[in-house]
Amino acid sequence: MIAAVLLDRDGTIVRDEPYNGDPALVEPLPGAKAALDELRGLGLGVALVSNQSGIARGRITRAQVEAVNARVIELLGPFDAVLYCAHGPEDGCSCRKPQPGMLLEAMRTMGVDPHECVMVGDKNDDIEAAHAAGVRGLKVDANVGLAHAMPALRCLYGDSGNVDDTA
Ligand SMILES: [Zn+2]
């Protein structure tokens, strides 16, 4: 059974625009809106967990990342948690994927357990972070994104129909 889907942002729900600080450049991947609406319609939580090392690198500001995230929400609808890591690879933080920190925080926010969650992302770091958090990982092609994962997500969701919730 699954209760929530954790999503990478760039290359998963919007086209990957490196170090994007411009809301006008946000472009949803094909089918991403329909996919997210389908997940929400099933009653699943949806959370965004994104590495934004451009902040640590001085390429973009937090305000720009937050403006881009606001545009993502405007185009693709609300998320139950929106988290980003502002650190760089050298900072040794616990939030930058492949570390599991953001995933754990998103699950705490949504009140769900790792075994009820799936992480969808286009990078190995997303999948490693998922496994470090005890979550299933689904890797998608960055040109296709979330739509690529929907058959597997429907299948995982469908399995919950066989679970006896009185057990
Ligand atoms: Zn971090």
C-alpha cells in the first residue's frame, strides 16, 4: 500500500533548467499535471524534495528558488510538503540527496511511514536517498518525468486494495 509520493522537481515534474532562478522558465513536463491530479484524487500525499545547490554555489538565491517553487505550485497544484536543500555537495549536510533528510522530514510532515511511500526522481541520488530513508525508489527519464512512473504507481496503489485494514 502507498499513502504518499515523494517527488524530485527538476527532470521529474518540470523540465530541468540548471540553477533556474526565473519563474518564467518553469515548464511542466508533459502529463505532469494530470499525473499529480490523479495521485491527489486517489487520496495520496504529494511532496516535493529538491536539491538546490545553486544557492550554496552563489548562482541563485533562496528567494529565487522559492519564487520558482511558487510558480511550480501555480502550474501544477498544491503539495503537502515542499522542501529544498540549499547546501552544496561539500557541506556534508543530512538533507542533500542522496542523504535521506528531506524525505524523512516530508514524511514527518505528512504523517506517513517509509513503507507507505514511493520516491520518484530522474537521478541515482533520488533513488539512493529513497533507499536510505527506507522508501521505494522509481527512476524516471528526465525527458518524460512523472508520467513515466504512473503505471508502476497505479500498480503499487492498487495493491493496497488487497490489504485488510482491520488486520
Ligand atoms: Zn542540505
